[in-house]
Amino acid sequence: LIFSFVANDYRFVSNGSFKPGESYDYKVKYGFLTIGAADVDVDEKIYSLNGRPCYKVNVQGRTAGLTDMFKVRNTYRSYVDTLAFIPHKFIYSAREKSYKRDQIINFDQTHNEAVKYEKDESKKFDVPNNIQDVISGYYFLRTVDFSKFGIGHTISTPLFFDEELYQMKVRYNGKGTVDTKFGKIKVLKLNPILPKNDLFSGENAIRVWVSDDENRVPIKIEVDFSFGTIDMELKNYKGVKYPFRWYKG
């Protein structure tokens, strides 16, 4: 009832895939070596920003194993509108030994503006309707039932990151099965389509296997960099909205 005054000029996106308190841990591997870890969680509380109810989503990435000599600790945080699935605030913090970088982006979704704050400076940008950041964009995709699409179907949404506007595109590539430490699970195969760049190897450099259930959560991710392929596998989870359907054989 607190948020019953929400304005009607925001879109409404139905969410049946997750709830507050959800948490996932991933292991990052290069070949047989564990080189990193990532934690993704939704705070148990609902927050209010710009008069709107928001999930607070945290993503933390860090080096592990042999690579932890570099002491990389990166944090991404987004306050995501629970009804429209767009961000109201994005926070980025990077730590690598003595290197530090901190950035805040406030989104004014009513006036289509984003203001970035970094090193006591601010900069304003015009952005399109329903702009996403890198975290809210991921959670918006979890509201999409890709299983209803034909193979090759692509959806897109605008995304703002580090002063740049992108058109985030994701292609549906059919169904499959993935082996995990918990057992096998049926998945949907997704392919985020990337613009040309020197870091990733080709347009199909990122491949995501998402659980073919109501959770629609990534079970496995592969990324082809110019130097080789990185794998990300689900390690632990809690607070899921629906039980996973693992099976043997």
C-alpha cells in the first residue's frame, strides 16, 4: 500500500521468476583452473527511490586461486524498479591492488536522463525510454519467457554503461541439457549479441544456459575472449522462488 501512489506513466512488467532474498554463487574457470568467483543476490528488503519500490541487487566479482595475487574485487549494485524493471540508481566499485574506481549513476526515468558521478564530477546524459544498466537489464531478461519464441528470435533493450549507450540484444537458440554438481537440468540456450570489439572473440562470444523453468536463472555461461574461453558454473544457491528440477541419468 505504501507504493499505491505510483504514477501511471511507468510501464508494468510482470515478474514470476524471483523474489527478495534470492542468492547465487558462481565459480569462474579458465580450463581446469579456478580463477574467480561471483556472487549475485537480491536484498531481502524493498527500497524506495524516486517514490518507487525497488529491489537492491548486488553483484560481486573477485579473483580466486592463482589469480588472487591481483586482488580484484569489483562490486556492481542496482536499485531496480519492482514494477517497471528499470534502474533508478547504479553503483560501481572497482578494486585491484592499489587501483580504485567508484561511480554512481542516478537515473531519472521520467525525464529520460542519467547523471554520472565520479571523482567529484558529474555529467548528464540523455537516454531513451526504459533505459537499463547492466544489472537491471539481466533481471529484466529473467521476466522474458524465451521458451515461447522460435529459434533465432531476438529481443533488445537499450542499455547505458560508463557513458555509452548500447542496444542490448539477446538471441534464443533453443533448448538443451546441462550437467552440474546438483545433477542435470533442462535449459534454454541464449546468445547475447555483442558489437565488434577487441576484447571478445566474435558476435557469438557469450553463451548462456538458463534454467528452463520459472526461475530462468543462468546455470552456466561461456565467454570467448581474445586469449581463450572462460566458464562460469553455478556453485551454490538459496532463496529461490521455485525448486529446481535436477535429475540423474
